[in-house]
Amino acid sequence: MNKAVFLDRDGTINRDFGYVYQKEKLEFLPGAAEALKQIRQAGFLLIVITNQSGIARGYFSLEQYREFEAFFLDRLKEQDVWVDKVYFCPHGAEEGCLCRKPETGLFYQAAKEFDIDWSRSYAVGDRERDLCICSREPVTGILYGSGERSEPDVICLESWAEIAEVICRNP
């Protein structure tokens, strides 16, 4: 079985300025690429799980999303960071789908596809909903930044260097 880090995208890996889809606005957060590279070298799969309700709201098209995703992944590859897969939910909150965080459908899809060992895996995000799998499976949750937390078992870290240190310390 594989160990993985489930990653939120906007606000976690890259700056979130609201409905991120414009290539010229892509800005990785400080230390994110280097930390992801270290985590990958420690043997973890990197799996991005992202809500993209801007598609449902008509702010950008599915095609525009896919173009941005390819650009995002190419910019990471330029820094020797290889993401195993990106899973995204194009639905709005009112649609009640099972793939939109805080639902866990995409996490289970990834676990099945990649044979994930929950107990050796992490979820990293800037909001508690990004860590929703942690209340259902033995995944360690890391809240990035200064977000509010209500879950007692969530680790709060302020930098990507700290995140890489915690994850790589427990291979």
C-alpha cells in the first residue's frame, strides 16, 4: 500500500485570490514547491483534491480550468515537483454532490486508484473542510496558515518548511 499527502490547491499550494484560473496570476506560496519536492522524495504520493465551484457558477469554463491545471502542473514540474493526480469538484455547494469537500468522495476515489494506506497518509489544507477525510479515516491532518480550528487532532503549522519536516520525519 502507498502513503500519500492529500493537498488542497488554492490557499495551500498557491495564493488564493478567489476563483483561481488565470495563468498570469499563478503564485506559489513561499516554500511550497521545495517542501512538496522533499515530501515526494520521502516516498509520498502527491494528490491534489480541490473544489472548483467557479465552473458551476460560470466564472470560468471546464476548458479554462483544465488549461490552468496543466499550467499549474507544468510550473511545478519545472521545480522538480511531480503531482500524481489532481481530483477536482466542479459543483457548487448547493448541488449536494459527494465529491465537494467537506464530502469525501474524491479522497475515496484516490485511495482506491492508488491503493492508499490511510494510517501513513496526511491531508494538508488551509481550511478544515480540506481535512474532512481525517474524521473518517486515520489520516493525519495539517492545517496550513493561521486558520481557525475546531478539530482537536489537527496539527496547525505556519510554513511549508514545518509541514515538510513533520511529514518527512514520519516516513
